[in-house]
Amino acid sequence: MCILCGEMITKFHWSDVQFKEEKSFISLGENQKERMRLRLKKVKFLNIILNFYGLKLKEWQGSKYILSNQKGRDIIVNDLGDLWIKANELEKQTFDALDEKLLFHLRTYNG
């Protein structure tokens, strides 16, 4: 259970699970260091995209994320499936993954 928000952490988003075997699952304490490293790597890459919109994502307690805007507002994001829903709530706009300006931003970032 999360001490601060009182939510039970009962499942992982599919993007947090590595499917090495058909019946793979994550148990508490198992491979936590590797799992955290991968979460931080995802945050780094997502921040490249979110920066275009003036947003920033931070990993929080190994189970959730904090999404912030430039006005100082924060919102808790449960998992990556929840990210764009919460970004929409925070900024009151829709986000288009095929926006030409975003794609140009990504191309220039990667050289």
C-alpha cells in the first residue's frame, strides 16, 4: 500500500513488465533495481516528448509518476496508459503524436 495516497499497488502496467516467458510476473522485491532503472529510462525519453508541450514527468515511489506543467500544477499519473489522459486534464488540450511541429522537435533533438 502506498503510505501517502493509501492506494493498493496490486498490478503493473504492461509497459512495466518484461515478458521473458509466457508466465512472467513481477513480485515485490524481485528485480527492483532493474525495474527502477527501466522506469527512469522511460521517464527520460518521455520528457523529450513532453518538453515540447511544456510538461515534465518525474518517477514517484516506484509505482506512479508526477506530471508537472510550467504553471506549477502537478497531477499523479498511475501508469503510462494514464499519461495522456492526465496531460489532457492538466493542459486542457489534445495531444497529437503525428503533429508536424512535434515530429520536427523530435528530429532536431536526435540530431
